[in-house]
Amino acid sequence: MESIESINNSSHVNDESSSGPPSALPISSTDLTVVNHDNTLQKSPSEEHDEESKKTKKIIRRKRRPARPQVDPSTLKSEPPPQTGTIFNIWYNKWSGGDREDKYLSKTAAPGRCNVATDSGYTRGDKIVGSYFCLFFAKGLCPRGHECEYLHRLPGLHDHFNPNVDCFGRDKHSDYRDDMGGVGSFMRQNRTLYVGRIHVTDDIEEVVARHFAEWGQVDRIRVLTARGVAFVTYSNEANSQFAKEAMAHQSLDHSEILNVRWATVDPNPLAQKREARKIEEQAAEAVRRALPEEFVKEIEGRDPEAKKRKRIEGGFGLQGYEAPDAIWYARSRQDDGAKNEEELNGDDNSMIDQAPPGSEELTGNEGIFSTSTLSALQKYSAKNNRTSSKTAAPATTTSAGLLVGYASESDDE
């Protein structure tokens, strides 16, 4: 026992010398464990400072950065737009009358290209609801940066605009141009781009998918390797409009100059059905966002209270039976119709005049009809008698007049 106590005392001395100044009171084994536990919870000032710096770094990363200017404003030159038509419209500051792009311009490389990872950020347009996207940002030529009045980011699934305009705010036309370029048509929703003049390689599909996936979610890609042509379909129409302007006159992994146009209608019946199904899904998603969340959950069968009510009421008193959705909704419509009829009947009864005070003494409580119904019938019969008496009097006079006239014109008299 004495050896054990001496070992404990020596350990106490070592702990006191290593941890700090000795305490006035003797420390037992249980007290030692508590003290060591408290020491492990305490942190040095340097560690607390490091944690605070880490927290501030996380907060800084969550902040959105401002959009940076893509080109130097001093390098811009105010030049008239190139001639793409026969008549120059001074009101819109562009050429009109030409329905095809100039061959020289179609083979000229674009002066810039948008880099979404480094160029995107918040602008003044983020503070305005319904702002359009910057056309110069898509082309990589916007000099204003965060002071731009338009959005400097990629379109999302929730960015929807008027069908008469595109994501840049430009007015659409009733029909496409002859070369399938320009803004497009508002007569149909087009999400497919035609990409021509692609340099043919063994990995052409991978190259096209990598470059065009930068501008949004791609639904499908079809590549005609022998012709150097690809058809790229996006999930959202706004992304296809953005990609058309961003990839116009650009190059992929080689020095080719792409020819990006709107694709014509696919004659394949399966493709047409797939396109119609996609449009219906987008319309359903828009309706789903417009309706209240509780109503959507009840319709889709995700509301637990609605499921419980359907399981109880849909059995129609039969244990273990659950009616199908068609029968359940038909019964619900019948119940709603019955409630509406009861409300209408209640309104009709409220329109009937109440019986006079003395009518209860005359009729009593015996009989099928109530006193108010009997009084209403009496008024209705009296009204009919008055109208019949009024209509009968003119009939006699007219008949007498006819007889008099007929007798006066007779030759026998």
C-alpha cells in the first residue's frame, strides 16, 4: 500500500510540474481526471485565432463576386455595323432587306469568347426582376462588368421569358430567315442548334459535347461525322439561344470557324413526339410552381393527410378495399356537386317569402307542405288568376270588333 501511495504522489508531482503552478489543496485521482478533461477542452489563443480566420474565409467564399469587364473599354471603336442588307435603318441602327448573312462575315473568326468560370458575376441587372441576359457577355465583348444593366451568367431552368422575345430581349419574328439565322421564330419552341464546318476527327463527338456543354444542360447530341455537322439539343430554350450567340464564328480544338444556325423541324415522328413530351413537361413544371405546395402534394399523392383520408373514405365501408384513383376522384366530384346543389336549394328557399302570422292558425301543422310553402303557392295562384283575367278581357273585345266589322260589310243587310 505504501508503494502504491508513493507512486500516486510522484505522479501528482509530475502532473503539477508539467501542467502549471501547484495548487494549494491536495489532488486526488478523481480530481486529476477532471482537471485533465478540462485542460483538453481549453484551447490556446493561437488555435482560436486560426478558427476565426477559417470562418471568415468560408464567409468570403460564399459571397458572389462582381462581373469583370471582358475587354478594355479604351480598345473599343465606334464603327457602323457591317452591311448585311440593302437598306440601312437609322431608327434601329442596322441594315435591313437582307435575309442572308454575308459570306465574308460568316468566315471571319469571332473577336472574343466568353469564359463563364471567370467572367460571370453579379451586375446591376440582378437587382431588377425580369432582366435579360447580356448579348455582349455571351460573345465575350462586354466592357462594363458589374455596371452592366443585363445579367452576366448562364440561363437556368427557372429563367422564362415572353415567347415573343429571346433571352437577350430581342423581338422574334413570325418565320425563320432563309439561312435559319437571326433571333428565330415565335411560332415554335426551338431548342436544337445546327453546327456546321466542324473539323472531322476521331473524337469529334467528345469535342462537340465538351464545348457546347459549357452553355447549359445538353439533352442530346447527334453528329454526322462524314459531313462535319452536329445537332445539339438543350434542355432549356434560353440555353440554346445563349449558346447560338456564344459559339457563332468560334472554333473548337482546331482552327475551323463554326457555322451555328437554328435547326429545322426533325421529320422523324419519334423526335416530334419526344419534343411534344418535353414541352408538356415544361408546362407542367410551370403550373406546378404557380400552384400552392399543399395543393400540388395532394394531387401528386404526396400529402400524408390526403392519403389517410383516401384510405378511410375510399374503402366505401368495405374492409381492406381501396378504390382506384378514377373512382375516388369521380366520387369526390359527385360529393362536390351534391354540396353545390344543397347550397343552391338553400338560396332558393331563402328567396321564398315567409308566411303571414295568421296562416299557421288557418292551415295548422297538419299536411305535407309547410306553412311557408302553402303561402307561396297561394300567392302564385292568385297572381295567375289576375294575369288570366287581364288576358281574357282583350280577347272578347277583339272578337266583338271583328263581328261588328264583318256585319257592317255584308250586302244582305
